[in-house]
Amino acid sequence: MEKFLILIFLLAGLYAYCRDGSFSRTSEQIQGQTEKRMLEPSEIASKAKEFLEIQKKLFDMEKDVIQQDPELKQIAEQIKQLQQQLRERVEEKLKTNEEYQSLRQRREQIRQEYTRAGFKPNQPPVRRFERK
């Protein structure tokens, strides 16, 4: 589920990046923007796919280096333990927070819906309705 959320955030970020979403534009900049060509959804999807492939390759290379270096491997294990401690403490603090708990339940429902629909976390989603 976390990978799915990361994918959504990456796609949203890539979409915003491709649209050049600067918040402090002057009227001259806005007029110049109308002359620029907007990316098609297929181009955005293509760039997002390339971005994710590159990111996966980088992550795999980093993972290999960590596995081969004993010092890096030890640091990675310490980070993993600290992240687990952090997660446990945050969960403990938010155990009585109704909004947090309802959001967690909704997230779990969505994850189960995707699982029932055949979505697997380590598999790219199948595009069923592609234009030809």
C-alpha cells in the first residue's frame, strides 16, 4: 500500500513538474505559458514510467552497495530498528485519535479492494482501457 501511495505522489509531483506549476508568476510569464505546448496524458505517463524505472534502478544499486559493505549494512539495520521504534511510538500516541484511526481503516479497506481486484504491490498496474 505504501508503494501505491508513493506512486500516486510521484505521479502527482511529475504532473505538477511537467506543467511548470510555479506559484509566483507574473502576467508576462502567464502569457508566455500559453505559447508552450502542454504535455499529453500519454507523454506524462511515459515520463512517469521512465522516472519510476530510473528510480528503481538507483534504489537497486544502492541496495546492492549496502549489502556488500558491512558498515553500511550495520547502519541500515540501525535505521530500520529506529524507524520501527518511531512507528510504534507514533501508533501508541495516535491510538486514541479517532480521525487517525478512521483514516487507517479506510486505507485498509482500499488496500483490500485493490487486492481483491488482482493488484499486487510489486507489479505495475494493468492498463485495461488503452487507446489504440
